[in-house]
Amino acid sequence: MIKYTEIKKKYGIQVEKVADDGLAYLTHYFQNQKNGVSRLYREPAIEYFTGHNTVEDHDLFSKYIPILWDIPFPAKDPPRFTFIDLFAGIGGIRLAYQNLGGKSVFTSEIDNYAKKTYEANFGEVPFGDITKIDEKLIPDHDLLLAGFPCQPFSIAGVSKKASLGREHGFKDKTQGTLFFDIARILAHKKPKAFMLENVKNLVSHDHGKTFSIIFSTLHDLGYTVFYKVLDGKYYVPQHRERIIIVGFRNDYFGDNINFKFPEPTTTIRKIKEILEKKPDQKYTLSDKLWNYLQAYSDKHKAKGNGFGYGMTDLNGISRTLSARYYKDGSEILIPQKTGNPRRLTPRECARLMGFPDSFVIPVSDTKAYKQFGNSVVVLLIQAVAVEVCNILLNEQHS
């Protein structure tokens, strides 16, 4: 048995700033040797491998090679169900469903830095731009998972695009229409179920017209659709509301699907639970930045606006962590006994999103802040996943 880290080192499996789909084919081939899906990835994987290695190692492709997946989060063997992970980010949704026995057979993510983090934790490099991937080449799967881009629908995203004179929602040609890439894959592959995640504002965007289109599209594809806005504060010490959309195929499960979203607990976490004991001094705000944030806040308060920094009650929860946190950390500041407040460390951000401490952060602080700000609350998604799997794995269906 050969270790994945040995393969990675020997054959240069390393996500660089610019990555094509060669590494995706190669790692997907290795990950799917046991389930037969590897045949879809074999030829492109060989082509990539022979083009990047001076000596062709036929043993890697001529027969089954048992691999020891010495990575933080290997898939369970054998899996209980299969899924694909679209707009995968750093793998928060994957981790939740993998914890319940799921096996990913295809992943897609356009950001190369997110790919780097994804590979470091799961031993798999996602494919790139989903708009350029033929749905016929995606393997069969039980469950489609997607946290599709939220900027066209988020409150902040809509405000920013409007200020720049740009379209938002489905009129945004680069991000808003990506939902329809999910729809075309659902239409062709017809998985038993799906789960989608987006910002709370998706429900009310464009006076409800956007969500109406999404709901009717999913319904017309033959799915019974459920949706609900859930708050991450019941799982992590962070106020983070997101809409979760779940669907089950009518011709497989029938019309009477007893799906229920998880009920929130009465316990609210405290942010002091996730703080590091001795954070590096570099996370303390400089006098210049701290003075600026205070002056900025005072100016807007005088105008009757609510803009300003967020000093977090250590016995309470934080504001929503956003992808812009790397800029100044203003939405979540941690008070200190002496001196200026500090921003969260990347590890604390990981904890705030429900990632375990074994989750590897192989990128810079700036990139890490963006990645966690764009991610999902893993523990919330896993709570939803439990309910999805109760239906998906129940053999008593039509």
C-alpha cells in the first residue's frame, strides 16, 4: 500500500496559482478506483501524468493500486451514498456529508487558492469552471450538493453592483446564471436528491421573482422542494443566516416525503469557546487602523447610520464572518485586557465556521480569511445532512 503523500511528493501533485484540470483528472482517478468511476478519469489522467513525468509508471494505471489516504479527511470505505460537490469552495459541504458516510465522485471549484486548501484536506483537486464542463461527463451520483455563488443575491452584493452600475441576480451574466448550470446537471443526471445553499436574501431578491424562478425550475425538473432559512448561531458562536434548499426526486421517493429541517437547540455557543489562548501579536489592530475604525464609526453614528466596527461580547456570538474580513477585521473584533482589540486568527475563523482543528490551512492569512468567509457552517450543514440522509437512505420508497 502506498501513501497518498508519497504519490503527491513523487509526482508533483501541487496546486499552483494557475491550475488546469489535469490534476483534477489525476486525483479523481486515484480517489475512485474502487467504485468504477475511475474509468471516466483514466485516459485524461494518463495523458496529464505522462506529460508531466519523465518516467511513465504504468502500475499507477494498469491495475488497482491500494492507496493509504493519509490526509485529514479521507472518505469512509465503503460509502453509504455518492455525491458531487459543486462550487465546492474549501469543502465545508463535502466534510458534512462525508462525515455521514458519503463519497464524492466529482468536485468543481473555480478558485485556485480554494483548490489548494481542498486538496490539502481531501486529497482531491476540484475541476474548474463548471460552465465549461459537459454534464454528460459527470458520473452518476445519488446526491447533488452546491453552495452556488451568492454575490448576485446578497444584500452587500446587490448594493455594490448597483453602486457600480452593474446588474445583479439573474441579470448578472457571470454569477447569477450559475444556478442554471446546476439545473442542467440535475436535468441530465437526475440524482435522487439535492441540497443547495445560498444567502438569506435569495428569498426576497427582486421582490421574490428570483427565488420563484429557482423554485419552479427545480419543481419542473421533477423534484419535491423544501427550503428554510437557518441560523448558524445554534451550532457555532456566529449569527449567520443562510437559505437551504433540499429536493427529492418524485419518481423515486413518491409524493409523500416526510422531510423536516433540523430544529434549533436552545443552547447558544459563546465566542470565547473558540478563541486561541495565545494569539500572535500581529492580529492586534495597529493604532492607525483602530483610530480610523473608531472615527469612521463616529461619523456614521452622527448621520444616524449603523455602520461601524463590531466589538464582540466574549460571552455572546459574533456578527457574520464575511469574505472581506481580511481587509480590517472590523465586523468581528475581539477585546483584549490591555491595548487595542484584535481580529480573529485564521484558525479561530475555521472554528467559527465549524471546521475541526485538524483542518489544514495551507494558504496565507488573507486567502484564509476569504475562504472561511465564503464557506458554510459545517455543523449546520451536517445537521441538515442527517435529515436528508434519513430520506435518501430509507429503502421504503416508491
